[in-house]
Amino acid sequence: MKFFQESRNVFLVVLSIIFVLSACGNTGSGGSQSSNKEGKVTVNILQSKVEFKEQFESAAEKFMKENPDINIEVETIGGGNDYSQVLKSKIASKSEPDIFNINGKEDLDYHKDRLLELTTMDSVKKVLDKNLLSPVSLDDKTYGVPMNQEGYGIIYNKEIFEKANIDVESIKSLDDLKKVAKEIDSQKEDLNIEAAFALPGKEKWVLSDHAASVFLTDDFDNTIEKAVQSKSLPFSKSDQLQKYLDIQKDFSKQPVGSIDYSQQVEELFSTGKVAMIQQGNWAYPTIESVNPELAQNIGIFPIPVDNKMKMPVGVSTYWAVNNKSDEKVQEASKKFIEWLYTEDEGKKVILNEFKFIPVHKDYDTEKIADPLSKEIYKYAENGETSQWIFKGYPTGYTNDSLGSFLQNYVIGESTFDDAISKAKKAWESARK
């Protein structure tokens, strides 16, 4: 009996040692494990594009089939959640991702201590316009790979416009836009719709980043860098912004304060309940998934500024790699990004599944998949574009300042003059 007891004790000790050694060999640095039980390298991705969540996860599955030694874990933050705050929280809790998104100069400065240099990657070298890398470059070194080109404006339902006898080419000014919205509103019963517009008053980024930014381009000579450097916010075209917001607000499905991105795109536009929404080509996969037939019969036109029609086009976000992660994880992270943008299978995903407007060379642009992206690409090809000035906003300015102030205006809790006055003071305070 004693022999069996001693043998049992020895067995338990040996088992404990094996368990400890196994645990020690299964941890990595940064926010990721360098290997799992199958001996794979695991890459944790935190990404902000909720509108292509399923497509991105599907792409990760394809990559893993081609690279069985790498495991990709994807977490998507969006739909009203503040991505930058989630990222900061993960970093603070030491559960930071291996690949994450940065949006430009402000993020570059904030996260510079954990950004891996990516200058020599093919997905950096093959970017169409090197100016698109300037928001994520410092001292001739690049720290981000652009996700895609995107453009935004007013997406419209061609069938509704046709039934209402409206020619989209007639819209050349804000007065024209108001006339069209009023005409559609007067026919909404015959058209079997609920409103001309769906203004998502719940989304600060729609109001601040996209609506307001269009009317700020001339204040900064249409350059993001000048916005980044500016100590003040002129807002010389604030009267046009008010007019534009009022058109959407007055002819929108009500109450605007309860409408978020999902309701705007999925519940209202994709089901044919409204004729127009302010959004970009990133909304197309969602529209197509809800209503494939309607998705083939939509178009997009720019927001009129000074009676000019220029499409705001830019890079929505960049992929960054965490230099705090294990070296094997860093290499696997870069391999995934390279596969996505420079290898044949990944390029098919970019064009056909993500419906992206390519930002890299060696793509067959004739195969751009959707009508919104095709229209935006035409504006870009013809040089009829404007910069995304919101990329030069102070850190947190969208959610804490301009977006919040404009939100209060569209839901009736503030005057427009008060919103703009507060926005100017907040900019100056942020840039002291």
C-alpha cells in the first residue's frame, strides 16, 4: 500500500512539472500568444470596419487555409462604439491586439511607441499615391498600410428618383438638393416611402467627420497637414453646413436622434423606405446583403459646396502592427497584410468581397464590383475630389466636441451658432 501511495505522489509531482512547463511555453509578448496547443502562431486583430465584419472574417478563414501554421482571431468594434477608446482600454489592460487600426497623424503620435515600421513591405511600396501614406509616415518611415480608398456623398435610390421624375444631374447646389428633397417629400405617399432622407443623429462621426469636413476643406487649403497644424478653426462655410444639415433634418425620418448607422442603412435605405442617405461606398456590402436587387440600382453624388461637386475621397483607416507582440506574431501579422493586398487570392477578396476601391497597384480596376465604388473611382480618376479634413482633427474632437455639439443641434437641444462657437473654442483648447 505504501509503495502505491509513494508512486502516486511521484506521478502527481511529475504531472505538475509537465503542466507548468507547458504553460510557460505557451505565452507570448504583447497582446497575443505566440503559439497555441496546435503549435500555431495566433494573431489577434482589432478592426473598426463593422460594415465588412463577416467578409473580413471570411478572408481570415481563406488565409488560414493557405497558412495552416497561423491562426487569425478577429474582433470588430463599431456600430456606435468608440473604437479608439476600446483600443486604449485594451492597451491599458495589457490585452492589446497584434494588428489594429490607426487613422492618421494624431493616432501616429499617440501610438508611436508600439508601431512597427512597415516601410519595406510590398503593401506599402505598391500604394498608388505616396501622398496617401503621409498621415502614417514619420522621418521617411511608414507605420501603416492603407486599407482602401473610400468616398462618400449622398447615396440615392434610382428607382425612387425615376418615379418622382427627378434627374440627379440637376443637383448642382444646396438649393437644388433642397428642391429635390421637398419634391420627394410631397410625393412620399405615391412613392410608398417614409421620408426623403434618413439622418442618423445618433452617429457623431456622420455629422462631424463627414458632413462638417466637406465644408472645412477651403479653410485648410484642402490639405490634412494644415488642419493638423492649425491652432484655430475658421469655419468660414458654417452657414452652408447649417443649410445642408437642415435639409436632411427637415426631410428625414423622425426622430433623427434615434437613428443610428444600422437603422439608416439597413432598416430604412436598404428596404426602400427612404430615397437618400449620406454615406459612402463602405455601405454597399450591407445594402447588397439586405436587398441585392435594390443594390444594383443605386448611385452616389457629392455634397454640393459653393455650387461645386467634388467627391470627398481618402483612406478611411490604416493597418498597424504592434511592435510589443512576439516577433513570430509580428511576422505572421505582416504576412497576413501582404497576402490580403499583394497576392492574387487576397486581391480577389479586396475587389469582389470587400467591394473596396483599390489603393494599390496591379489591380484590374475594370472589375471594381459595385456601382458606388465605380462612381467614386471616376471622380478620383478625373481629379474631382476633396481631402478628408477630419483626418486632421484634434484627438477626440469628433466624439467629445464637434460631433457632440452638432448632435445637440440636430436633435433640438442647441442652436447652431452655439454649436459652432463651442466647436471653435474646443479646437483652440485642444491645440494650445
